[in-house]
Amino acid sequence: MRYGKDIFQMSKHFLKDEMHNLASQINRAVDSFALNIAEGSIGQSNPEQKRFLSYSIRSVGEVVKCLYKVKARKYIDNDALKQQYAKDETLIAKIQTSKSKLN
């Protein structure tokens, strides 16, 4: 949830023209991340849980790509991108660990 909050706070500072494009896309991706974890964790078999965790990883990948677009459009600087990217890598690693623990 904190991950989504951080991304949402960042997107509030985009130009108004971006609110229906890039801001919307990055916020949908970060929401998809959390929702896939939730959906996969409720009464699912281990293979189904793994599938939804894979979907969540893809959503984080989409957020990362959006972040590079955000950087290219100069809404964040290189340090902010590196800092967020490190968080994304950690998050993906945690999801991968969770996946590996499922039989």
C-alpha cells in the first residue's frame, strides 16, 4: 500500500496534460500490482497464487517503464529515479521469494 501511495504522490506533480495519460497509467499499474497480490492470495491453489504473483511482477515492470518516461519528461531527476528503481527491485525480489516458497 505504501508503494502505491508513493507513486500516487509523485504523479500528483505531473503537468495537467499528463493526468489522463502517464499519471493515469502509472497509477493503474501500481493499483494492479496490489490487486493481483490480493486476488491471488484468497483461497487460491499454489499454482494460482504463483500466477497472480507473476502478474504483480509484470505490473511493477510497467511502473518501472513509466518511471523512465517520467524521467524523460523531467518530472523527476535521476536521483529520484534511482531511488524508486531500488524500491522496485526490492519489491520484485520479495515477490519472487514469496513465489519460490509456494510448492
